[in-house]
Amino acid sequence: MENKKSAAGNIGRDRKKVGRAGRRKAPSGYGGVRPKKGLGQNFLIDEGVIDAIAGGCGADAGALVIEIGPGTGALTLPLTERAGFLAAVELDDSLIEPLRVKTFGAGNVKIIHEDILKLDIDSLISELKDEYKLESVRVVGNLPYYITTPIIMKLLEEAEGIDSITVMMQKEVADRISAEPGERLAGAITYSVHYYAEVSKVVDVPRECFYPVPNVDSEVLRLDIRKEPAVRTEDADFMFKCIKTGFSQRRKTLLNSLSAMEGTNKEKVAKALFASGIEENRRAETLSLAEFAKLADILREE
Ligand code: SAM
């Protein structure tokens, strides 16, 4: 997979057989399921995208794959064919039985009826990895867009032992996450994700690849978790606090935005900026991760 470039290219619009642009009726095999808007249910109907995700997420015979939000199972079966074992976590009560029926013959699947935000992922990983003697853990998800960021952050900050996270998201969010820290498109989430993971693009997903058709285009990113964080810092929480504060008022200079943080003032921030070799008039979006780490460490000592 090429960094920041699509492995599978543009799918959907450019292809004759996929995308099914403008499709209004539920595709066959949905067993009368009515998509629930409140649960962000836009189901994948494009075989090219499904193949690109299943093939690009690192699922293989040695992998425990955790699928978040399997829905009607568009990705689930292709994942069971590649994975050592698949745990699929779905919140919607009405989809659990159809998912169990659909995956019954696979023999390597557990359908878990749970809210992913409440699930103890560490326990699930250690239990299944031990039981099936698996070497790697791959998380895959086509998630509701409103929980993309909380789920990614929960997995990055709290879960142990995950090797990669392959996740569908709104194109604008993907652009932000895959920007390099210090680039114009970067936001606070860019720094958090790059601290923990290397980012690469799996595939572009035009809106016509879903039923029902959403209002936005999407993209699938793969986050490969680093063995060590990208930079060293004495206190990652404090560094992220500085980053969030800097970006919450991104038009202000760092001198002004960071001075408003609890426990700091203009004099302390000016001294820390000087000691870090960062000009006072720079804004958050111009700093690299290494510069934020250095600045945060010095400011914490002030
Ligand atoms: N993976 C399927 C596909 O690609 O066709 C469904 C994708 S749909 C965008 C998102 C799925 O996530 C839905 O099935 C929805 O019910 C489920 N979901 C929503 N919130 C969830 C949560 N907190 N925990 C687990 N699943 C959730």
C-alpha cells in the first residue's frame, strides 16, 4: 500500500458495474432491513470497495479481525474468508440474528451485540487472541460518521495490541487526518493520529457506493500503529492539551492561545517558545509534532 495514495484507486463513479449511481431501492439480500438514519446506516453496495477494504486491511490467517458496525454483513463475509477469526460488534438489535444466520457457515465468527464505545476491547482481544492463537489484531469499520473520531481516539489511546485500524470516514475528515502535521489541512486530530500511527489511504469511496446514498463522499484510511510514538514527550496528555488549545483558536498566535491555558501566562509561554526556538507569532497549524512535543515539555516545567 502506498502512503497517502490509493491502492485501489477511484471506485464507483468510473466503473460501469459498480457504484450503481442513484440507486433508490434496497439491494437484494437485505432481508427487508430498513436503514436507520439515527445509527448512521449507509450500507456498502459496491463490490470493488468491499474487496479493496477486505484486501487492504491486513486480514490474514494469523489475524484477529474486529469489525465495527457490520450492518447487514457486506464486509463481514469477505473478512471471514481472510481472517483467522472475526469478532463483529453491532449495536442494532434487529441486525444481530440476520448476521448470525449469514455467517453461520463460516465457523470463525463471533457476532457481539454491543456499543463499541462501551466494549472492553482489551479483554476481547486477549481472550480471542489466546483462544485462537493469533498473532495480529486488525480493526476494520465502516462506522457512522458521528462516532468516527471518538472511536479512532478510543482505539488509539486505550486499546493495547492493535496492529492496524482500517476505517471509512467522510472525505474531509480523511483529508485532515492524512495531512502531515504542519500542513494547511492539519487539525488537532492530525497530530493525535500521527503520534500513534502511520496513515495511508486504502480507497476513495464516492457516495453512490452506499445504500441509501449519503450526502458526502468517503475515503478509507489505514492507520498502522507505531511500535513507539512518533515523538518523545514527558507528558503526552499535556502535549495534546497544548495542541487542542492551539487549534481551538487557530487564528491566534501560539503566544496568545497558550497563555489562556490554566497554569500559564504570557510570560511563561513567551519563555517556553523562545527556549523551543519557535517564533512568538507562529500559529498552531505551522508546528510539527516534534516542535509541539518540545514546547509542551518546556512549558510544563515553567
Ligand atoms: N459495515 C456495514 C456496511 O458497510 O454495509 C454497515 C455500515 S453502517 C455505515 C454503520 C453500522 O454501524 C450500522 O450497522 C450501525 O448499526 C452500526 N453502529 C452504529 N453505532 C454503533 C456503535 N456505537 N457500536 C457498534 N455498531 C454501531
